[in-house]
Amino acid sequence: MHQTQNPTGVKELLERDPEYVYVDVRTVEEFEQGHVPGSYNIPILFKTAFGMQPNAEFLSALTRRFPKPQKIVFG
């Protein structure tokens, strides 16, 4: 199911349903500057000398961290 939420809606969803986890897809540097408490960082892009490059391991990192069906909010 696809849903779009604003930050307030996401906060309410995470508080209302503890089965959801928040996966922050920003770069490690951005994540370290501030993030949702309790969130997981799995970057979808990495900064390289050639600019931003896709994280080829994104899906495998996600399935390693959450091996069973998991309710996830991406942000």
C-alpha cells in the first residue's frame, strides 16, 4: 500500500502503531546531523567523487535488517 504523510502524520503513525519503524534514506552525513529518534539509516544514495551515486546494496541492506515482513515508513 502506498501512503504519503506529512511529518506530523508520520509522527502520529509511529506513536499510534509500534509495529512501524522509520528508515531514514538520507546520506550518513545528513543522518548524523539529526534524525527521528529510534530510526534506522539505510542511505539510498552515497556521496562520491563523481557526485551522488545509488546505493547498489540498498535492498539487500533493508532485507538483512528486516528479514521478515515489517511495517516501514521511509523518509
